[in-house]
Amino acid sequence: MLRPIDPTRLDLVRQFHAQPFGPHSPELLELLKVLRWAPLEDRHVIVQPDPQGPYVIVKQSGRRDTPLQAVAGASYDALPDAQCAVFRKRWESATGLRLAQQGDGSWTTTGPLATAPDVLEPLPEVEKPLLGYPDEFSVRPGETVSFKVSATRPGAYHASLVRLRCGDATEGGAGYKEYPVASAFEGDYPARSQPICAGSFVAFDDDPAWHPQAFTVQAWLWPTTPGRRRQQVAGTWDESGSRGWGLQLDADGAAALVLGDGTQRTAVSTGVPLRERAWTQVTASWDAESGRAVVVQRPLENDRHRDRAAKGSARCGFAPAPGGAFRLAAWHDAGAPPHRAGGHYNGKLEAPRLADRALRDAEIEALLAAADDIDFGPRLVAQWDFSDDIAGTGILDRGPSGRHGRTVNQPTRAMKGVRWDGSEYDFKRAPAHYGAIHFHDDDLHDCGWDSDFTWTVPADARSGIYCARLVQGDAEYRVPFVVSPPLGEARAPLALILPTASYWAYANHLIYIEWPEIEHVLGIFTIVDETGLFLFQHPAFGASMYDHHRDGSGICHSSRLRPVLDLAPKQALWQFPADTHITDWLEAEDIAYDVITEDDLERYGAELLAPYRCVTTGTHPEYPSLRMLDAFAEYQANGGRFVYMGGNGFYWRTHYHPGRPGIVEVRRAEDGIRSWAAEGGEYYASFTGELGGMWRRMGRAPQSVAGTGMTAQGFDSATYYERTPESFDPRVSFVFDGIGDDERIGDFGIVGGGAAGWEIDRVDPALGTPPHTLVVARASTFSSAYNWMKEEMSHTHTAITGPTCPHVRADMAFYETPNGGAVFAMSSIAWAGALSHNGYDNNVARITGNVIRRFIDPAPFD
């Protein structure tokens, strides 16, 4: 229970209104921490539905599928005013008293909040009439990229090609810059709306065996949303035609068998809801001769005060007509293209099987007494084993006829099953313990949209970032992609490697509106922009690996085969838009460069980097795979020069699917900064069988890649670097050419007002920093909003903030590598945001230019 707020401390109300973004007194900081623990279902936040429009105050519901409600009359043109308005709403909710400001600026209470509650009104939906995505994010000369577009307005839209230099359209930013490029696809295209069908399931080819005159279907269930709505477990049920049969969870969460002949339907239920997140065996049976339908459920473990074992039976006076093809975890719905699936099951499913005979009375009674398998002998139609071929794209039938299925929308595999007993944590060593698949109604791998137009990359195309620009009236959308040089060929001595694995990890993130702790991390009340609001209102587009599924489980998969709205230019300066500050500066400095991606690095390994004298990262390469780290290590060992242009890099281990393009997996195991954690026993990636989690827990800390590694984060402001005595070592004289001895480095910038900030790194020899590393500059004047990383603490305490912890610092570092190579680390996400200051004439740009030009110089380092 949090400490109650003292309603007489109106001086703190006045203090916040005077300085909503701080600095704040210790007493006000304590009050803000309490207010920021407001539950999601009763939390006021700031929403800006139009990037050019006012901020409105919204009351959250705590659920993604429940509309947000705007507070009537609470609209503000300035962000500080909106922050103050949220402060008042939180204070009033916590105290139960209404606030009012007096003419002299002081505050008073005017009576109970209950006597004058807020008037709430629906928040209009954000419209995105043009959206699209490419089938490949990275292409080379001679290759073809296809663009999939959905246009919801009638008429036609215009498509053209642009080369993107800078995607920053923020006020006071570097300035948006793009250049038209001639293309054969430029022209008008008929608008058409293309649907998204989210939700995972298992599909099968049609087969007469799915429509027997008698059957029994059985499975183990671990449901995560029983009682929220009807959900299909197994069968041929066709919801749109009311035909076929289906083992389901009914609207109350009880096991049920549904039968239909196209004109009538019968539903037989146990009437007892299944326990959420607990294993229950469910069995359903029907016999055409007798017309009897039976459904039985038996939990693995009973509730202490409630026996959930139950049976339901009824006579059905008709035979079910053939429905759709057999499916697991979804039914057939003709009105839901492209997969024509609905009724998605949320939860784990294990060991489903089907027989072409009905249950005997003795078998029914035995099932009620103890959950057990039934020996169907030669009447077994199929018996699926989810513990086999976990990395594959299908499921295997161990029955006599090999009726294998294929997974759709990538449900989560390598999940603890009903037999898991804690004796083994690696599914490869005890596959029988991992016989479950977790299905979600919002899983999404591939939208499956049709292509509207294509572009074959010309042989002489310049490497860089490009966009298909879509325009229809006042609506526009840009679909970004990368043109890389031919494999094995460098058209410039420098390569910028875009951290695409990190792009996919953050793709379509909802963390600002759905993670309860986000305000404590950011140090401000939540602000939801137009893109975040659209994604909240349209959950079918899928969320990020920082978010939760609608059933509350963490999202460990992310795909690029969908519109990724926060990847587009003109979005918030994080990940891709922030990385275009680097391309903008390279263009301004007339430094030739190629653009390559981490996706290609995963595919080709070290040979992708070998032709380049220097490789530089983007601002936040947080999610490398094993092959990426090996490629960086081989490149450096062979004399390559490596520039780490960001912060919080090389942190989480990422896994690419071996058979399905465009999808990655992250298991957030054993510590680290995160918004959800994998359950014990589910740390190994289903795609590769590799242990997931932080690289530092696997002996490959970020310091082993670039000399520095994640040490702190904070998001209220950024600061500057100061030179160290080691910066005067002759080994690094080239770095500080044109820089004064006492000059503050980067006390300016687009991101937080400085070059050191957001997420920052430090050297640590114990974690892999080479002993001959020079720390040439250091930033240490961070605010109390910056906190030392939790994975490094041996005990919880309060001396972890910028003013109190020596580990809250950013170390700019340099060291030489074998065969004449070298590494330089800026160690800050905010660094690139300072490059354009004063027309690119500043000490951040100068140091960066000094480093890059020396690193592309073939002269070896000693």
C-alpha cells in the first residue's frame, strides 16, 4: 500500500506547476513517484491525436480492446500545460478532492471529486488511410523489392521513389531531407484496402477424416483468457456457415462441444469455467447413431476449495454438416481474410488427438476420476506431438496416417508443457517436457498482402536508405528500405550498418501506454503520439517485443512483414529516425558510405563486412545475434576499424527463424532492463535452441565488442563530455584535432540537449574492455533520473542515480586491434543527435569526422 498523499500539501501542487519538467524538490519527487504508480485502469495520460494539433487528457481503461475516453474540455496547446493537467488529475484521483487555482497562482481544494466527476467522451479513431511494407527491407542491384499497400480511401494513390537523407521532422530537429529518384513504378495505382488477420493457429489440408460419423477429440489446455469470449480449441467449426464441429471454450470459459448443420447448432458445455493458467484435460465426443454429445474436463490439479472436474452431455437430433478443414486454436470464418480464421484460442495447447469413435460410458467416468489418455487403437485418426521439430514451421502427426499441420502467424513454441517438472530447462534435453504451443489471438507473422508494384534495383543504384512515397490527397506514407552494394563489393570505404534486429524488437511498440512502470523510467507523465494511439486502437498490426499479448504474456516474436509505423520517417527520434542523423551528417561532410543491415549480417556473416576499411553502427544496436557478434569479432581481428556510434549496444541475444523470413525471437531471461520476463524454464529460443537473454550472462558482454557496455539510462535530459588526461596521449591525437583542452564536448543536441544521454555505456576490464583502452572523454553530470543498471547491483539501495553513483557515466573510448585495426566508442544514444548542431560545425561533428577519416585511412594503427 502506497503512502497516502497529504491533501494539505498544496505547495507541492504549486511547485510542479512552476516547473513541470523539474528540477524537483525531494518532497515533490516522492509525490510524483506515488502518482506515477496510478493503475493502468484508472490512469490519466496525454495523447496528441494529430502531430500538429493540441494535447488532450485521456482516461485509460487498462485494456487494449477497450476504447480510450477523453476528458471533456481538457485540451492544451503546450506540453507543459498538459503535464500540469495530468498532475492535477492524478492528485485528485489519489486524494478524492478537486483542485482549483486562485488568482494569485496558489491552489485550493473545492470539495469532493465525486460531486463533480469528469465528463468523458469517446476519443476519435486515428485514420491512417495509406500504409504499406516491402517484402524485403534490404535489396541489392539486380534484385527486386515488392511493395504491399493498403489504401482505405476510394480512388487512386500516387507512388514514387525517394532517397532519404534525414528522417527527422521534429521541431528544432536536423530537418527532413529526401530527394526524388526516377523509377519505373512511379505513377497512380488503384486504392484498395488490404486486411490483417492476426491470431495464430494450426492449419491442415482438407481430408474426409475430419468429418467422421463419430469422433472423440482430446487435448490438454492451459488457457489464459477463459471467460472473455468463445474460443476454438480443435475441429472443423465454420462460424460463418454454422457448420461442422468444434471443441471450444464457451463464453464463460467452460469446455464445450459445438455441432452445426448450417441451419441449427447445438452447444454442450460442462458449465464449469477452466482455471486460468492451469492445466486441464478436455475431451469431447459425438456419435451419429445415438446422437449423444459429451464433453468432459479434468484439471491436472484441483483448486483447494473447488472441484473443476465436470461433464456435460446432450442428445443432438441432427448430424453436423462438413465444415471447414480441421484446425487447432481457431475456427473457419469466411468473413476474416486472408486466413479466414476467427475464434482464436489464447493459451497453451498440448497433445491434441482425434479418433473416429465415440467415448464409452466407462471411459467417460474414468476421465472424470483422473485425467488420462485413452487407447484408441486402430481408430486413432491423428495424434500430434508439439515437442518434435520445435524450430520447424509445422506440427507432426504421430498417428498412423501422418496428417501433419502447419502453424500460421508463428505461435510460441518451446513452452513448458503438462509434463514439465523443473528438472530440465533446455527443451532439447527433455523435449517431452516442452510439448506445448502457446497461441495468441494477436500473433502476427505475415500480413500476406498482395503486391501493388515492384522495383528492380538498377546496377548503378547508389547504396543508401530509400522510401516508396505514397500520396493520396492530404494523406502520405513512406515505406523505407535499404539498397546495399553487391555482395562482396564495397562502393565506399565506410559502411553504416543499420541495427535492423533492434528495429524489429521495437516495431509498433505500445510500451508508452501499456507498461505500468514507463513513467518511472522516463521521468514524465505518459505522452502518446498519433502513431502510438493508432496502434493502440488497431491491435491487429501487432505490437513489439517490449509489449504484452492481450492475454498478458510477453511478446517474444516480431516481424517486419507488416506495416511498421514507428519505423517510418518523421516519427519519434528513436531507432531508425535517429539513425538518419548519421546519414544526414555523412552527406553534409561528403563522406562516401554504403548502407548495410544486421539482417544481412545474420545471413552472410563476416564476409559482408570484409570489403570495408571501417564499419560504424547506428545509435542503438541492442539486439545482435550470435552470428553478428562473431562477424564483428572476425572483422576486428582481421584489421577492420569499428566505430560504435551509439549506446546500449550488443545487449540482448536475438534469434532469426531458420525457415521463415522476416521474423525474430528474443527470450528475456535472467536479468536485464525489460518490460517483461520469460518464465523460468522458457529461456531457450524455439528458433535456434540457443539460450536466450543478455549477452553478458553468456560471457560476451558488450565491452567485448566495442570496449564499452550499458551502464545507465535516463530520459529527462542529456549532458556533455569532458576530456580526460588520457585524451592527450599521442595515440589519440587525431581524435582531438581542432578541439580545445578544456572544451565541453556536446553541451548541445537534438536528443535531450546534449551528446551524452538516454542510454549510456562505460568501460569495464572485468567485462571485456581491452587493457590498453584509452578513455578519452567522460560524461558524468547526469540527473537523478538516470539510474545504474539493475543487472550489476548486488543489492537494492538508493545510491544508484546520476548524482550518487560512479557507474552513471558515459566513457568515450579508443583502442587498437590486431592487424592495424582500431575501435572507437561514443557510448551514447544521444551522440548522433548533436551532429547537425550549428550547421554541422561543432565539436561532436568534428570528433566524429576526425575518427571516421582516420579509420578509413589505410595507414595501419600501431
